Amino acid sequence: MSPIQATFDEVIPARHGRAFEVNEGDVIRFTDLEGQQCADLIAFARDDLSTRMSPFASVTETGRIYLSTGDALVSQHFEPMLTIVDDTVGRHDALCGSCSPGMNRTRHGGLGAGKRTCHVNFVEALRPYDVRPEDIPYSLNIFMNYPIGTDGRVEYATCMSKAGDHIEFRAHRDLIVAISNCPQELTPLNGFNPTSSRVEVFSHTVA
Amino acid sequence: MTSTLKLAPEQHVTVELKFGGRLCVEAPAGGHPLQLLAVVAGDPRDRFSAANTLAINKSAYLGPDTVLLSYFCQPLLKVVHDDAGEHSLLPSPASVEPDGQPRAAAALQLLENAGKDIGLEPHQVPQAAQFFVRHAITEDGQVAPAAVIGDPSARLELEAQVDLIVALVSNPFIAPADEAIARRELFITIEEPTA
């Protein structure tokens, strides 16, 4: 199996998202191009859109809130979907899902109205696959710095990623993956300044 | 007007709650793991969301004054009385029964059965709100197995913020096996809103 080829390579503009297909064995690399940018990632089995990566089930599987290199991301029925194979930051969120118009309204009132959100990015990106808005699953939030204290309190903090930091996932089956460059500008998550990122997919081709 | 139901271990019940109505749970013999799912009565697409509840309340635990939120971030229920302690929104770490069966899969099966009764497809069944259990968290993010909380006669009361259909699941599989706890029953009382 060689050589490795990039079958997908796109810069995702600030505040926007993309959906793309990967094959079993492919490696997805997400790179923060400018620093302090988090991104939400969701994944569906290509042959069964009701099977989706579940961050909550992944926490059940690992017994840890903070997932990193070597950890499997599993479906809601604990089937392996992706494994983190490289991670230069080591801090991601698996619990708080995606920002949405409802969350912006609840948290920020009128100030949050009309802003782009990860949920809307996913709805747009997944339109070709007929995924209903209410069926967008909860995301693994790459580089999102959302520490949880031993008292259970959680607070948003700025992503620890610097320009060039990346994370890689290996696909365990054929998947539809969607990534949203988090548009959140009203919390410190993205340093109040959402920026761009790069997504590459590498496939092994038969020589 | 009130009505009371008995919830036996590993069973679930569904109840309708009107805006302002109250759902009371009593644990006569002490706490027993209880999971809650809910859908908005007029819009079953909108269901309980542990992720949004955690994010908006800024806590992995539920207690007095916590508001449980929906997928679209609508307030569903508010905890108005709680003498059991902090309840958990966190997933239980996987463990295995002595007979080799994973408890997480058994827990999910009970939850999906309850979700079906309130109109949720299996893939729509969310992480549930979990009462009478608490997961300790270490600084490095390890989640401890669920500890069952609540003394005998512990009581929990939630007030509906909108018309709801609620599923309550007695789910011992989210906590480590304990025969004494696994036999405990819970009593569910529905209080209709006052005019």
C-alpha cells in the first residue's frame, strides 16, 4: 500500500464548514492555520446515516473527558468510527456539543442573533446528504479548551492551539465527515476572532 | 390534582407534564439510578440535551435551580427541590458485569426502549439527565464510576417550563453492580399546574 496521496485538501474560511467523504483507512488531518481556532467535527457511517460518532459514548468507552492520541471515537452503539492518531495540542471537548442559534440566543440574547454557528454550518454542509437539522449529532470539538473542575464547573477558555498545530484521525469505516470552523466570536474560545483552518484527507493507494 | 406511579428497577414510565406542572421523584429506600428523557409535546423533534444543559448551566452536575434545556436550547424543566445532592450529566465509564456483559450496552438498551415510547428514533436518543448518581471527575479528566446518592426518602422535584412528554428510566446499569441498590423502587408523582 503506497504512496500516500491527499485526496482532499481545502482551506475552510473563517466561520464556515465543509462535508466530505472518507474511506476506511484514510487519515484526516485538521490544521489550525492562524492559532486559537477550534472546530467541531461530526461523522456518519456512509452506508447508514443513523450510525454517527458519539462523543458521549467515546467518553464512556475511554472513561476520560479529554480525548487524545490513541483514543477511539465510537458510535452511539460503541462501534469504532475514528481513532486519533496524532495530536499536537491534546485538549479537545467532548461534552458541550455545537454552538447554535438557540444557544446564542440563550447565552447572549440579541447580541447573538444573526451570527453564524456550527449547527448552521453543519446543516448547510450536509444538505446534499439530506440530514435533517434536528438530526445533526453532537460534535467532538477540536482544540476547544473547556476545562471541567473537580467540582463539575465548566468555563470556556481560549484554545491552546498555535498556528500549525494539527490533529489526525484514522477512519475505521467509510464515513461522511463534516467540520465546522467554529464561528463563535462572543466567547473567548477563538480569541474573539474566528480564523481559517485546513483539512486534508490522505489515502493509501494500491501501487 | 396529583397521580403517583411506582417505578420498578429496570423499568421505565412515560408521563405528560403541562407547563407549570411538577414531577416529583421519591426514593423511599434511598437513591436508585434514574435517567430522564423529555420531548416537547408540540414538537417531538426538540428533546432533552445534556450538552446544552451542561454548556448553559456551566456545570456537569444538576442541582437546585438547574434548568434542563432542549436540543434547540429551549428550557424544559427546572429543578425546584432536591435533597439528594449533585446529579450527573456525565457518561458513565464502561464497565463489565461479572458474566462478561458490558453494562453500558445494557444501559443503552433500556434508554432506547424508553426513547422509542416518546417518539425518539434510536439515533436521536441523547445522553440522559441522570438523577441519584454522581460521577467524580479528576483534574486530568478521568470520570469515576457512578456513585449512587440520596438517603432514604430523598426527594427531587422538577417543574415543567413547557408542555412535555417525559420518560423516566430506572437504570441500574449506569452504576456499578450493587444488589441492594438494584432492588430499590422509586415513586413518581405528577402534580398538575394550579389554575
